[in-house]
Amino acid sequence: MTYRTASMRSSVLFIVLMGVVSLFADMTYEGARSVTGPYLGMLGAGAAAIGVIAGLGELLGYAVRLLSGYLSDRTRSYWAITIIGYLINLLAVPALALAGRWDLAACLVIAERIGKGIRNPARDAMLSHATREVGRGWGFGLHEALDQIGAVSGPLIVAAVLVFNGSYRSGFALLVVPALFAIGILLAARFLYPSPQDMETDAREDIGGYPRIFWVYLAGVGCIAAGYADYPLAAFHFSRGSSVPPEWIPLLYAVAMGMDALAALVFGYLYDRIGFRTLIGAAVLSSGFAPLVFLGGFLPALFGVILWGIGIGAQESIMRAAIAQMTPPHRRGMAYGVFNTGYGLCWFLGSVLMGFLYEISITGLVAFSVAVQLASVPLFMYVHRKWASAVS
């Protein structure tokens, strides 16, 4: 066996192990997130409190990534930060079964989001080293595809518990099983690959900052995030307008998550062959979801949700892959922290604006969503041209 073959096999195994960790982790917290709203309501929280809890959790979860990324690069303690984040992220979920008051449950919901924020930059930095050998796009796409299997199955597990007359608490308690699987596999990966950074050597000089195309790229990603409507808003529209039968609303979300997994693999493969042009195609394709979702009936809504899922798959795979391509290994944790924080802030602000636009003019919401997403295209074209000239 040649050194290159052994290195590639090792890289693939690491990516698969971390993908399986994400599979069980997503099974845990996405299963919980599918019912935390009604659970908080059952414990006595009002609609306004639930909205604040959800928004605050997401905001803190993205904000903490900047600090986490900085500490990852400064200390090189990628594994320690990743493990701490996963422990907080996962153990907060079964603890919800023990919460007797809504304020305690709210703290656990927020803690789960913060835990995810802590571990993401360090984990993505480690993954980026392995993807150098197998292909940035394919590596992150494979990880995202495994991740989404858990995102689909977790809510289905909780739904099954409720169908068979179980309670929210019993659903949270059952989710301790995938949480322990995720933690166990994570520790095994730590034992097998104590230094993932050794999978990549890069002699690029540290010039004290990130290249200009990184910031232009981040602006393009921000446009995509700001124009992407949250599925809860789409689900609210389906319910209010009766364009989608109630029993189909969660099924459409499952369809979107399935398309997310497939798109991550396809776009990842394409990214390794045609580079940043894949981002342009993904942005144009996904921008069509809003008119179909918000202006049509059932069939347009179905196709719109498919496009929505395709866009999420691109965002979670090739957009992370591009960060690895543009930044040196020893500054990548911070790069992912900046990327995730900017992405989350733009998503939050765009979601708030679209929520207000929905009450004023649905057509205005659609126009904003399409326009701001398409605004990313010239920015991605600039990045593509500059990168092509730099490597030629």
C-alpha cells in the first residue's frame, strides 16, 4: 500500500467517524428541537417567551463561535474544545426530561445551542485537514450527508414516542441513547486521530490576516443567509393559508432534509472539479424557493421546499469547504468562527426582517429573498476570478 493510499484511507475514515458523530448528535438535538416549543408551553412559557428563548439561543450559539474559533487557533486544543462543546450540546437534551419549570428548561435549550457553537469551529478545522486529501467539497459533503440522516431520524423518533402515547419527557429521556453513542464515537475518534492537523501540511505564509477574497466571500455568504427564510416561517404560511395539509408540513421538512443530504454530496463532488462556480450555480438555483413556497399551492410548495433543502445542503458543505481552501491551517479555527458568526448574524437579521415583511406583503418578502440571494452572485464571481488568477 502506498503512502498516499494509506493517507487517503485514514482521511476518509476520520471524516466518516466525525460524520457518524454528527449523525447521532443531530438525532439527539434535532429530535429535541422538534418539540421544545410545545414542551416549554406545557411548562407554562408564553409565546413571547418561547420566541425570545429560541432567538437568544441561536444568537448566543453563533456569537460564541467567534471566541471558540479564536481559542482553537491560540491553544491548538481542537479536540478538547470539540469534546467540551459536544458534551454541553448533547447532555442538555436528556436533562430536559428532568426540568420541572419552564425557566430551567429554557436554560437547557440555550445551553444546547451554546454547546453546538463551542464545538463547531474546532471540529470544522479538524475536518478541513482531512478533506485536503480526499477533496474539500466531497469531504464536507460526505460529512453533511451523514449529519442529515440524523436530522431526519431524530424528529421521527420523538414523533413515534408521542404516537405511542409517550410524553415529551419520555422522548427527551430516550434521546440519551443517541447522545451516548455520539460521545462514545467522538472519544474513539480522539483516540484514533489525536492530531488531525498532521493530515495536512501547508507552507502558506501567515501575513497577519485573511485575504481580501475571504471577506468578499463572507459578504456573499451573508447575502445568502439573509435571504433564506426559516422553515418555521414557511410552515406557518402553509398552515395559515391552508396550501399544505397539516400532516404534510413535517413531511415536507423531512423531504427538505433528504434533499439537503443528497445535494451536499452532489455539490461537494462538483466543487472539487469546477471550484467556486459551484457556489454561483447553487445560489441561483436555491433563490427560486421563495416564490414557490410563498406564492403557490401544494405542488409549487413541494418543489420550493426541495430547492430550499438543496440550498441548505450547499451551505453546509461547499461553503465550509471554501473556507478551508482560502485560509492557512493554523488560522482556520478563527476563520470558521468568523464565518459562522457572520452567517448566523445575517440569518438572524434576515429572518426578523422577513417576519415583518410577511405581515405587510408576502410579495415583498419574496422579492427581498430572491434579490438579496442573487446579490451574492457577483460577489462569488469576483472570488472565482481572483482565485483562478491566483492559482494559475
